[in-house]
Amino acid sequence: MYISAKKNLNAENVETLSTKKIRHIGKMYKKEYYSHYKKKTFFSWFFDNLENTESFIRRVKKLLKKLEIDLTDKEQIEIEALEAREFTTRRAFKTIEAPYLNNEKSVTLKNNIFFLHRDVRTYIKKKELLVKIYTGELLLTAKEIVFYDRDNDEIQKVINFEDISGIVLKKYAVIIKVIGRKDIYVRYKDNELLYISLKRAIKTKSKVNFSKDEQSDNTIEKTLETILKIN
């Protein structure tokens, strides 16, 4: 069925076929098999053409409608994440009032922030494990990264942009390389979105080197809390 269907409907021609033609091809196969194949074709096309642009999002929505497929909650989140990344890439900076203004440790920090991400987990590496040190908000101002615990009104950590030598996007985390100190690993529900925010907040004239290395690294992905749960 797969080989037969691929001759008529595939990632290369799916955008050019009409809804009527796609339905006609489906008459040759069982409905549940064809629905599965259409979804497989869609995601093959999706990852072949993926880009963080508004035009690509429009193409995605048009193709989903044409193929008449239902996405799972997890698959829908993946599509929505693309919209968030695209919006973060193109939107104008809008300042947000910092939540820690009454905190005595905030005196030297910038009052306004550009990006705020909640439920960010922060780690340091010990041997081959990532050990969590904070969970809270990550805020980006014009000059620093602020790790903040809103519940306790506590500024957990501050990293000045000028002290950062590089930022690396991995599949499992964003690595912040701090000059003269241990690397900081931050994990978010969408690490690429966090990476885009950092790239936008830190001026292009800075000496921070941004890079992507999304190859899997199973040893590094093992966090201490994961191992404790397993044991």
C-alpha cells in the first residue's frame, strides 16, 4: 500500500494536488490506512520544508485543510510551536515591567525586560549528568539574563551578556557558555524558541557566538532527577 500510494501522493507533489484528487487517490485504500499515510506524507513534507516564516505557516494550514487529517495533541503543539518561533523572530520589541522591582537585589538590573519565559529549568553539568539548580522564570533585558523565582520573589542568578562567549542550541537544552565559569544548561518546553529569544535580545554586534548542534547526545540528556525517578 505504501509503495503504491507513494507513486500518487508524496511529499514532493502534495502541495500541487487538489483536494478532489487526494480524495480520489484515497478510494483505492482502506480509510484508516490512507489517513495514516496522509499524515506521514504531511510530516515528511513539513520537515523537508521547515522554516520559521509566516508564509510557511500559511502553507502548513492550507495543506492540513487539503489533506483533511486530524492531528494529535502532541502534533498540534508542534505546529503551534512553529507559530510562536516565527512570531518571536519578527515581532518588534515590547518592554515588560520586571516583576522583581521591589527586590533589593534588583537595584542594578534593567527595569524593563523584552522576553519572559516561565517554567525554565536551569542545570549545571557534573560528570555526565545535568544537575538542576533552579526552576523559575528566565527574563531577558537589554544587558542581562535574569533567572527569577516569582513565588519567593528571589533573583536566583544574573548573567551579563558581556560575560557570555557562546550560546548553543541542542535538542535537549540551550547551553550558555559563561567566560571563566561553568556552562549553564537551560531547558524549556521549546528550546528553539528560547534560543531565538536570546539571539534577538543579545545585540548582533556582541562577541557572543550563536550555533546550533541538534544531534542527539543521550549521555548528556540524563538528568539527576530523571535517574532518581527511575531508581
